[in-house]
Amino acid sequence: MYVSRYYKLNNRWNVKYIPDKPNGFAVFLISGQNDSVEEETSIWEHHPEKRVFLESLLKRGYTVLTSELIPNHWGNDAACMHSEQIIHLLQKSEIVNKQIHLFAEGTGAIAALKLLRRDEIQFRSMIFFNPCIYIEAYYELEKQNRLYYKKMKHELATAYGMKPERIHSQWARQIVEPSFQKIWPPLLLIHRMDEKRFPLPFHSRRLEQELIRKKQLVFLRLYSSTRPFHSIVEPTLLFFQKHEHVL
């Protein structure tokens, strides 16, 4: 059993899930989909496989926080500032460790990278599932489909207050280039080998290689398309628990 507490802040819906027996650690979930949190419901509750994932975290005592952020935010400052605000509110209202775990999927990883670079929140560990890490790689891929390419340019322009004609590959590379100037929290990358939107070689594999060169702590697990989303529950829990020995 757990308690769901929905609330609106900055005109966006957010929810924190409080387990019956909190273990003192919190997890911030960043979805890669729009409308991930609405009034009295979230994708983590109504999607069957994601619900299993959420309930597994709660059964282990994790306090879980998530938000709708901003539709198609692409990791912009408004999404990052909102994330920082709700995390700080959680830390004030609940008894949780100051260093939190982070789980991001898809384009949610872009916001995660920006949060890491802003250095306002202390992350204990991070897990990225099928992440979009390098926007320029996705940008070049979408060029092959005129309809989706136009849609992506419009989303990026809206998110960053730009004119669509000023959006290009070099600009996309600059806005979320991962920073390796400091030590990262331990990172687990989980990627499906057949992922089409954010292919393994251009995102998780590339980031893994860069982090290894920088002597950062990174792990990569590959999954087949036949394995359901909730199959990542066990490696997620093991990874989180592995990095909770030092408070």
C-alpha cells in the first residue's frame, strides 16, 4: 500500500508516492512522454508495465516523485527549474536522504543531463532507459522523414524560444552536450538493441565510451525487444541499493 499525493505547481501536475514503510531514499522519475502526470493519474499508474515498476519501488520503501514538466521541453531551463523546485519541496516535506536516485527514459534523459550540469540537486545514482543523449544524432535521423523533421524543429524552437529556421545540427549539439568536467554519479544505461527512435550506437553506446575514457563509473545493459518494461525492475533495485551504503 502507498499514498499518492497529487498537487499543482507552476500550472503543472506533480505527484509524490509515499510508501507504507519508507526506506529514507527518494527516486525522481522523468518520463519521455507528454502528459505523464495529469489530475489524479499518471502514466506510472495507468500503464500496466510501468505500474509494476512503480509498485516495485514503493514495496522496497522508496519515496517516488514525478511530474509532467512541460510538453516537449527538450530539457529547457523551465523544465529543469521546475524539477529542482519540486525536488526541494519533497526534501522539505518528507524525511528522505538529500542525495536522490534518478530514473529517466527517452528524451527525459536530456533533462537529467541538464540537471546534472546545473548542479542544484545531488544525485546518488542515475539510470537511463532507451535514452536520447545526443540531440544532434536524433536531429540527423529525423531529417530522413520530412514530416517528423518539421515537427521536431518546431518543438525545439518552441522549447528554446528560437525561430525554426535557426535550428540546425550544430546548435542541437551545443544545447545538451554532456559535460565531463566533474565526477558523475554512478550511471546505469539500459537500452533495447532494436530501439529505432534513439538507436543504441548513437546514444547509450556513445555515452558509455565517452564516460569510460573519462574514467567515470558507467554500466550498460542490453535488452531484447521481447522483454517487457517491468523486466528492468530487478537491475534497477540492485543498482540503487548498491549505491546506498554511503549516506
